Amino acid sequence: MSDLGEIRIALAGVAEQIGSAYQHAGQARARIADAVAVLSGLDGQHSEPLVPVELRRAAEELERGLGLITSGAAAVADIDARL
């Protein structure tokens, strides 16, 4: 196998791992959204908000992470296309 072929195989593996990371992060985003929805729905029964600030921050960081994953996937695709 040529060096170029090995590089393409490595890039394919990286792309697969990035895709998996995006999928897992998407599942985490959905679960955090569900938790926020449940806690927000219970807020009316309590004198203080039930949604922790940290949970909202986690959701924001997850969105930032998804953007970074997307950028990484685009970079890998760009490198592969140039090969």
C-alpha cells in the first residue's frame, strides 16, 4: 500500500471517530434539553428555579463543542479532498 493510501485510511478513521463524537454529543444535548424541560416544568411548584446554572452552562459548552467537532470534520474532509 502506498503512503497516500495509508493517509486516506487514517483520515477515514478520524472522520469516523469525529462522526461518532458528534453523535454522542448530539445525544448529550438532547438529554440536557430534556432535563432542563423537566426541571423548568417543576419550577412553578418551587420558590427558586430548579435548573442549575451549571446545567445551562453545560448546554452552552456542548453547543460550542459541537461547533468545534463540525469544524474538525470539515478540516478532515478538506484534507481528504486535496489528496
